[in-house]
Amino acid sequence: MTTRTDGDVVPEVHEVSAEEGAALFDRTARRLLGVSGEEFLARWDRGDYADEQENMNVTKVAMLIPFAR
């Protein structure tokens, strides 16, 4: 659902709980990279993805890190 204000379209915002956010993060990591969210975070913290800055799947999962921490 969207709302129109002065010609602009504003999308509806859906807030997620901490549990829903963590589940979203885990599902996305599994779907895009084939690893659990927990494994992604461990690899991310070790710097394993440092050379994959151009990998859009890594970037998409990395953008969701705030949902997991």
C-alpha cells in the first residue's frame, strides 16, 4: 500500500521485531550465499569477504547486518 502526498508516493513502512529481522537476515544469507546468517557474520568479521566488494549478493546480505546484531 502506498500513500500520496503532494504528488510524491510514500511506501507503507512495516516494522519488524528483532526476531523477524534476524530471520530475514538468515533467510537472505542462505538464499543468496548458501550459508547461515551466523556463518556469514563469522566470515564477515574475519574479513573473508573483503575482496568481494563488487559481489552484489555479499553487499545485499551485508546491508542487512543491523537486523542480526
